[in-house]
Amino acid sequence: MMMLKILMVMVVSCVMATVSQTDHNGEQHGILCGLLGAAVKKWKTTNHPGVKKALAQAIFGNKNGKGDPSELQFPFSKEYSENREVYCGKCQGNHDHYPGKSIPHDLICLCTVGSKGYPFVEHGSINQLCGKERKDLGCEYCGTSSRGTVQEWSTSGNSKTHLENTWNKIVKPCLQKGDTVNADETLKKLAERRSSDGSPNWGSHHTNCGGDSGAASICVGYSGHCGTNNDYPQWWEKLEKALSTPNLTPTELNSTAFLNNTHNHDYDDVPVGQAETSSQSMPPKAASTVHSPEETRTRLLSLSSNQQSGNSLTHPLLCLLSAHFFI
């Protein structure tokens, strides 16, 4: 029996190693895809403004992002025409595109073909990138004399074909898989991949993530100022808490403290599982003050009319009107 168990462990280990070696960034893609699906699912059901902000960062790359996540479109390719290392390897100098800005952005870094067709041309054993074969990602001729005029996204160029294929065949399905995601299991996998500073550790890459120095450079890294200040907000800083925070109760939604704080809702100091407007964080009278439905509606309409359009979605009772993408 003991010998049988040992053999079973060896077989499983071999299978896992084979998958990892043949599908570059396959495991990382699986975790990020699950997190994105879970974020979209939560986005559609939460009434908590603080949760909404954290999910918006993860989905849209901006805490005031709004719209239907499943309808997001890839931005014009010119937005990804610069040095891949700056976009994927460090938080420094570029506040519009940087690692950790959103999950879709990090998936693009992990799952877009690099210079010369990396990772497909480096090792004959690698036949997939993030679960997709080379032909799925516009790289059927990579590494051959018939590769034509295809350009890869690296430190010196971009490829509209490769970027759009990554978006349509890898990122978009993740945006639409929320109903099939086990959020608890996905969060557990994320926790297992966190570094000492809290950032995800997506592998043993030792390069600049510029896509031009082998398969290891098809990566995303959180060096520089990622997560150290507010200049480069990171999706992974608050996502776990957002996915675990319950909806607010009707009493909490109608409380005076909640309505008076509409513009500044956040939950940085609220433990997971505890509603934002608990009696511990407000005077007893304020916590017990409840407005009628008509009074609540009037106050919300008045507050929303004074907000800028970029902040209108942060209140749980306002409608989703349009989609803006900020990855």
C-alpha cells in the first residue's frame, strides 16, 4: 500500500511538472483568471462602496472605473506601443500603465507573445502560453522563415495581432466566467503565492519582463514603487478583503453616518466580515438614525447630482451606464 502511494505521488508530480513545462505561465493564468472572474461576479452583486472601489481597481485599473465588466474592449493598440519592460516589470515613471494596475493588465503581460516568438521558440517542449497554443495567439509562424512581418511586443515594439489575440482569447473569457469560479479556492491559491511584501510572486523570473530575453521575460513583476505609495495603486492590495466583505444591511445603508460619508466610503479600517457602518465606528444616535425610503432616495439623488461622473458608480444604488477601461 505504501509503495502504491509513493507511485501515485510520483505520477502526480510528473504530470504537474509536465503541464508547467509545456504551458508557460499556465498556473499563473489560472489564478489570475479565477480572481478576475470572482471580482466581476462580486461587482455585480455588492452594495458596499468600499468593495466597489477595490473591485474597480482590479477590473478597470481605476477605483472609479464603471460599466459592465463583461463588455470591456481592449484599448487601442497604440496604448501598448511602448517598452514592455516599463509596462510589466516595474512601477516607475509611467502612471498610466504599470504592473499591478489591474488583473487584465497583468494577464496581458503574462500571456502576450514576446520577441522572436518567445516562449514558443526557446524550448521545443513549450507548446502553450497561458493555456493557448501558438496559432491561437497569432504566432503560428514564429521562429520560422515564414514568419512574415509579424512584430512581437517587447522592449522595442508592439504587435496589434498578438495583443488583440491575448485580449480576445485569454482576458475576455476570464471576464465572463464569474459564475463558474470558486472564490475561496482562488483566494487560497493567491495567498500561497504572496511574497513577504504581500505582492503576488508569479514565478522565478530573473529578467526585466521585457519579453525580449527568453521565456522567463514573459512575466509580470512588482518592483520599483509598486504597492509602496498611492502613485501606483495595486489590485492585489485590497482584492482579498473585497471578495470576503458582505453586503451592507438596509439599516446600515440608511444610517446617517453612511449617507453623510457618501463621497469618502472606504473600508481600510473595517475587518473582513464586519460591515462598514457598525455601531463601533459611530455615535449611538447616529447609528440608530434611519431615514424613510423616500428620504433616502431624495438624499442620494441630491448627492449624486453633485458628484463628478467619474465617482457616480461608487454608491451602490446608482446604475451602471457605460464602460470605461483603464488598464
